[in-house]
Amino acid sequence: MLQVTSFKNASFLKRFFSGVGATFINQLTSLANQFFSIGIFISFWGEMYYAEWILIYSYCQYLTMGDVGVSATLSNKIASFIESKKTEEASKWFINGWIISTFFSLIFFLIIFFIILFFQKSNIKHISKNELYIFLSLLSNYLFIYIQSSLLSGIYSASLQFTRQKNIDTFAKLFDFIAILISLNLGGKVILTSALLILFRIFIFIFIIYDVKKRFHWIKLDVNSIQISTIRAIIKPAFANMFLNLGYLLYYNGPVILVSNLLGNSYVPQYYAIITIIRAAKQVPYLITLPLYPEYARLIESKNLELARQMHRVALRLTFILAIVATLFIFFFSDFVIKMLLQNNSLIIDTPFFIVCLVALLLQSIWHASSAVLVGSNNHIKLAYHFILASFLGYTIIILSIENLKLTSVSLGLLVIDIFMTLTIFYQVFVLIDEKLENFFHFDFKK
């Protein structure tokens, strides 16, 4: 049985640095995709047509919580089963989790379809009604396939193959970008673009099915494995994960909908351009955080709290340093980045909005790094609850001030969310791993 007992453990260091490298390539691919896509979309479609694409896509992103948090829950739970050599339990949980994910994804698809058609159709003026119906169906199916792929790829992380999971995701993002380029160069609008995204994502999905079947022989597709008791056991932590996903969606996608409805679609490209830059900066500190999810799961499962505390301390310090570097780079080179991102200088950037977003970036990077302890060990019901609470608090500030402050109100709302989450998560993590404040600040890096 593999046990991580020291930072000097060769297998851990190999996994960690390999994971950091794979995450770096994955995030770099994602950033390039986001950066160049915005300028390319605007060049081919114009700002308003592109704004409506972003609005609908933001709504459909809520479909990604349709797996009810099953993907992350299964990944963490299967990791502990494999650690204990309980492969039959791992297989049983996977099968029941897939059933739950598929069922709830379909329900969420219908809900999102209904919301857009009956409550947001009046905001869609440049995309025709016929285009909207077909586009919405195609995009929802694309995200549904994405969910299924994520559920399967979580097995890699649970089986100490985080690097392979990230590499596959990198290729998927490259295929998405290729699909967009092909569609736009063929003169395609939202229908052709969505159709090609689905086609390329299906290729990735088929490959994942083949690769998982080849690598993980402990997965047994047995109907007798379907058990109500297992489904109930999965749903409880999965719902906590779902609300955590909802919190992230409220944080990242919700403001797009608020900006569109309260300020108009003309503000959407400007908002989305700045948020894309901020998201790009956030990927730098995430290089440390993401590979540690399965490690926290194993340490807390084996009650190795001392190493969990050490890992948490080091991760937070490294994350803070990387977040500072990313923030300073974006601050000093923002004009260059924006021009490269938009491929023109036609959009006026709200400076106060941009500055406050950078401050929020630092806090968000820190609490996200700390939250990995809770998420990795499936101890995150309070995390999810507080994230939803913080999101609605931030939304309240945005709605009350958006008429006077415009886009700056959005950054203030996000900053309030980050302050609230930083205080809340630090308290929860310190309790979970029995951390002492004085020990945390007097940590010796040499040790």
C-alpha cells in the first residue's frame, strides 16, 4: 500500500512535479485558447453577436453542475478505495455515480433550456430565433458530453495519474480551439461552431472510454452493482460539491448575466475581456494547488495530519508568491495584454474595475489554495454553503451599486466574496487539520 510520509518521498515528488508540469501546459493551452478566441470571435462576428454567444454560453455553463458534484466526489472516494485495495467498492461507486450524474445532467439541461427560452430570449437580438433554438440544443449537448468526459477522467487522478488526466484535457482544449478556427474560417455562426465543438469533444470522449477500459481493469460494468444504499452515500457529499460548483459559477459566470441584464450587452465584451485576463493570472498560482487534491485526500484518509499541515503551509506560501508575480505582471503589462487579447483598441477598459479585480485576485488565489484541503478530503459542505452565502452577498452589492458604479460594482462584489471566503476557509481548514495559528506563521521552510 502506498503511503506518503514525507516531502522527500520520491513517488510523491515525482507525481507532484509531473503534475505541476502537466498543469502548466494545460493552463497555458487554456490561456492561449481564451486570449486568441476573444479577438478572433469579435473580428468574425462583431462585438454584439459575440456578446450574445457569451451570454448564452454563461447560462449553459450551469449545466456543468448537473453532475451534482459527482465527478469530484468519486475522484476523492475512489482514491481512498484504491489506497485500501478495495477495488470492488471503487467500481461500485463509479457505476452508481455515473447513473446519478447522467440523470441530473438531463434535468439541469431541461431547466437551463426553459430559463433561456422564456426569460432571456428578449435579450437575444442578433442571433435569430431559429439559430437560438438549435444553438442552445447543440451547446447543451456539448456540455453534457463534457460532463461525461470529466466523470471518466477523474479516475486518472484517483489512481495517481493526474498528469495523464491533464494531458488529455490539454488535447481537448486544443481540439476546441481548432473547431472554432475551422468554423469561423468557413463563415460559420453559432450553429456550425457548436456542432464542430460537439464533434471534436466526442472524439476525446471515445478516446477516454478506450483508455480507461484499457488501464483500469477494476472497473466492472455489472448491473448488480447498482445499489440504492451506494447512491445515497454518493449523493450526500455530491450535493455539497454541486453547491460548491454553483458557487464557482456564480463567481465566474453569474456577473456576465448581471452585466447583460442590468447594463446591456454592449458592456459584455469589455467585462469578459478583463475577466479573461484576470482568470489568466489566476492560473499561475493554481499550478501549485491542483496537483495536491489527491494528496490531501490520502493524507487525511490515513490521519497523517502533520504532513497535511506541512503541505498546506508550503502550498499557501508558494501560491502567494506566484499570485504576487502574476498580479504585478498583469498590472504593468495590462495595455499590451489587452491589445493582444482584443486584436484592436476599440474597447475602453474601466480602470477602477481592473484594479479592484487584481486585489480580489490575490485573495481568491489564497483561499482557493487552502480550499484544496477541504475539497480533496470531501469535507466541504460548509465550504459550499459559505460560498453560496458569500456569492449572494456579493451579488447584493453589485445590484445596489451597478447603476452608479457600472463595471466597478462587479469587482467590488467579487472582492467582498473573496474577503468572506478567505476568513471562512482558513477557519475550517485550521480546525480540520488541527493547525495552530502560531505554528502556521512560524513554519520553517528547511524542515
